[in-house]
Amino acid sequence: MKSVLSAAAAAVALACALPAGATVVYQSIPDLSASAAVYALCSTCNFLAPQHQFAGQTFNLGAAATVRSLTLAINRGSNATPITVGIYLNSGGVLANQIYSQSFAGFATDTPGYDGIFFNEKTDIVGLNLGDVALAAGNYVVMFSSAFEFLVPAFDTGTGHGIVDTEADYPLAPGGLLIPINFGANNLDLGVTLSDTAIGGANGGVPEPATWALMIGGFGLAGAALRRRRGVAAAA
């Protein structure tokens, strides 16, 4: 019963993350709920330095497509951690040309997903707007990395397209060897969906110092104007 409720919750979360009419370019796990999380990858834990662990998912496109958003299953508690999303060509299990790279300080959507079994942590389904990423037909890998701890659950789906790169230093660069994620005798997947449609909301970010200064200055001017207006009204 619990697994059924977990699957339903994950399906609802994915439905909320993607707008109506969105076309899924790639999806690793049906409704992000094919099975419970069986393992969690630390991408990237600073205590592993200089050998970081970068988690990713390989995928194939049979035709050209434009990717505009990404949803990802993560362990709750990682949702405030800046992450970098990179899309690379996959050359026989080795990272090749970098097609896209962007760092995010927050998410456009963050929906509680389902219970994980890794230290009883909860899992969220988060969404990111990538912009317009044009991809030709071919083999790719989407990588997730961070200078800080970022836990990504892996799922036992039987397809086994999840990979790690444990030898690269941060930040990740082409040339890294991609190793399939294994748990026992099974290869695993990450909960990843790529869509051709932007999702609702804007990616959260941390305001720069200059932005904070402008905001504070604006509040000050607004307060001064309000006090002046009150003074004029009292005199009248």
C-alpha cells in the first residue's frame, strides 16, 4: 500500500512540475515512480575531495530536439544547495564535448515526492528551466555536480543508464570516464525528465550584493517619500 501511495505522490508531483501539453524529450523512470530509491549518490561531497563523485544519466535522442526544462529526484535537504547541470556528448562511455552548463542556486519548482529508504530521508522532485538547449540526434549524458553535498537517489529500473565519474576534480570537464551505477547485480537510473517546455516559476537565486544594495536603497526612498507625503498632509 505504501509503495502505491508513493508512486501516486510521485506521479502527481511530476504532473505539477510539467505544464499541460509539454513534450517529454527523455524520461528515465515512468512518472519518476517505477520503484523506491535504493541508493543515494553524493554529487558532489566536499569530504571526498580531491576525488569527487559526479552523478549523471546517459540518454539517446533519435531525432533533434530542444530541451527547455529538467526535473530531477533529489533527497530532501539538498534543495538549498547550488548545483551545476551539464549536458555532454557521450563518446563510448567518456565525456566528450560540453553542450550546456549552468549553475543554479535554487529551483523553479520543489515538490515533496515520496519516502526514500536511504537513512529514511524524504525525496523531492525539483524542476529547473534551462533555457533553449538545442540537441541533435545522438548519445548524451546529463551530469549533476556541486561544490557541496548534493544527494541524488538512484532507482532500480532495470535499464541501467545511471553513471558516475569518481575520478574528476571539481568542476567537471570533458574526458571523464563514465562508470555505470551498480547496486548488487542491478544497474540503476537517476530520476530525470527532460522536456521541451518551460515549467512554471523562475529558478531561485541568491541576490548579489549590488542587488541587495538596490533593494535596501529602494525601501529607504519609498519610506522617505511616504514620510514626506504624511508631513505635507498634516500641514494642509
